[in-house]
Amino acid sequence: MKVLLVGGGGREHALGWSLLRSPHVDTVVSAPGNPGLSRLGETIPDLPATDPAAVTEVAVGEAVDLVVIGPEAPLAAGVGDALHRAGVPVFGPTQRAARLEASKSFANDVMARAGVPTGAANVFTDPERVAAHLDAVRGPFVVKADGLAAGKGVLVTEDRAAAQAWAQRLLGGDLGEAGAKVVVEEYLDGREVSVFAICDGTTLVPLEPARDYKRQLDGDEGPNTGGMGCFSPVPDLPDDLVGWTAANVMQPVLNTMAGDGTPFTGFLYAGLMLTDDGPKVLEFNVRLGDPETQVVLPRLDGDLFELLYAAAAGTLDDMPPPGWHATAAVNVVLASEGYPEAPVTGRVIHGLDEAAGNDVLVFHAGTRRDGDTLVTSGGRVLSVVGLGDDIAAARSRAYAAAHQIDFEGRQFRTDIAGVPSQTTTASKT
């Protein structure tokens, strides 16, 4: 069978790698793809992934058996809807259902009606009302853009003035339409974990959880990013957290959305905070996490294509739950100089072939070819994933490989899945 994979980041590289491990999949075509995905099959670099008509034209022209949409932006743009109208099997939610991620106020409304435990949230369009609310609550303050902001729309701070200034920037248009509404949420204290499921509108199949690191610098310092690393399995979770999340978070959300006439098909990602009062939802995403995908899928002892194809067909209840390898996985993200604010691109990447091996996977995110030379093209450049019998072994392999790969201005955290090491994150070139 032939799969069209929409997207071109590290998550999509991992999805393509996993899909091709299925005996049912002969071909993966990636649009726009990246240099890593080009090693797995055809890529269509010039295809705009958020153009519903263009993606549908390719899917029909390529006679694909399934379209898998990786990132959130094409989902929010209605690419899944256009494919449905053309009769193309697609794994991913409709534009209306994708509001679960594309609008935090929509997600909070769904959670309230579904009885999902989460923090209090208030929505504003007026800076003066934000200011009055901040005066009435205690910090830390959590201020978010309501819409999609590529992981850059959130500020968590003890500084009330900084919170107000961030809200004013959002409402003033710094992030465009994403900041037209501002959500001020209750600060939740605890340990964070990401839980995932494959959904077909009524039924869900849970996946293994992971823990990611959002802050740029060691010790959870610095600005929020799209994610600087992660690991799986996560050892310090409550008993049967995945089962609890499926029963108390994900299934109620599926039931509520189906009852609204907006059934949810796709990956559902619940970001949880493990508080003293029990787990609470921080946010939903309508796709697999990045960088979490890169550590979850290598641990899957099952056929990803079969699961996604069944979900697209609405027959997940006929599928046995997948198994999981005991293998641990640790992902260290190599980022460009200036990330996340102003990444510097065009830097030559060295040492990639030497770093990859049987126990190390390297997934491309922000790379491109300049002739025969591989160079950086984005903020998060590569995900370096170490595999091992336990977290310590996987972590050691990930960092050994991370040090073999170099480009000018390279940065990475040294404390993913453990204590900070004594090595620097700065490039030597």
C-alpha cells in the first residue's frame, strides 16, 4: 500500500520510519518531506502542506491508500476535510475537531462539559480586563495565546508585570490571529507527562507516555520551545496512569465531541500535570508530540499502519492493543544558534553518518540540502535518539551521538532524562 505523509519535521521522519516497518506499506511519499524522509521514499518539497486543494490533488494523483497528517497546521487549515470530500482515506481530525488544539478556549469548553480535571481558565480580548484579572489572582501566572503558535505562545512567570506585558503583545498582534484571544490559566504545580492515543471517533487505543523538556536551557531555565528533548518510558508515574487517562480524560472528550456532531479521528495528545490533587490536563494536541514521537514509536511492538488505517476506517474496536518493547529511548534535540527567538540557518552539518547506528536513530527536523551538503534550515535541527535496556544506557548513547554531530552554533540541553552533565552545549566549530 501507498501512504502520503503530510509534513516535514522530526515527528514526520519518525512516522515515516515507523510506517515503512509495516509489511503492508510499500511506499511512503512525504510532502513536503525533508532530507531524512527522502531516504525513505519520494518527497514533494514544493507542496504547501496547508493547502487543502494541493494536498488532495497529490493524494488523488498518487492513488494513495491512506493520508497521514503529521503537524497541526494542515489539520487546522482543513486539509483532512478536503481529503474526506474527495473520498481519500485520511488519518487526522477535521478542521472543526482540530479546534481542540487550535483554540484553547474551545478545548476548555469541551473539558468543562466532559468533566475532565483541569485548571481554571479565563479568556480575554481586552488588555484592561487581563490586568484586572492578574491583580485578582496570585502567581505564578500562565498566559497563553488562544490559537496555534508553534509552541511559542505561552509565558509562565512569577512577574505580574511580565505577564501583563505578554498579554498586551499577544493582543497587539505579535503572533497574529493566534493571539486575538488570550487565555489566563491557573498555574498547576507538579510533574508533567505526555499521554497519547489513536482515536477513530468513538474508540481509542492508548500509546505509551513520554516526558519532554520545554525550556531551552538546563534546569528548566530559559524560554519555552517546541521541545528540547524527551524520554520514554517514564518511571515515576502513578499506577495505570494511561488507563486512568483513557477512561477519565480521552474517552469523555471523544464522547462529548461525538455528541456535538464533531467526532475526533486522529492522534489525541493529553499533556498532564501530576499535581498533589491528582492528574490534571494542561493542554490537548491533535497530533503526536514532537519530540515525543521520536521516542514512543521506536518502542512500539506492533504495526503502526494497521492501527492508523483501522482508525481512518472507524474499526479500531476490531484491533488488539499493541505491544511495547522494554527498550528505553532518550531524545536529545540539537538546535540552531538563536533558537527559539531567531534561529540562524544555513550552517553545515558534520558527523551525521558517524553518529547513527543500531542503537542510535537520528531524525531530521530543520535540515535541507544545499547541493550535496546538508545544512541547517530551522530552529530544531535534529533529534538524536539513543536506545537501550534502560534510561541510563539510552541516555549515554544519545549524548555520545549528539557530541559526534556538529554545526556552528549548535546547542542542546545536557540534562535530558538525568542530571546535567559537565559537557558544554556549545559547538566547537
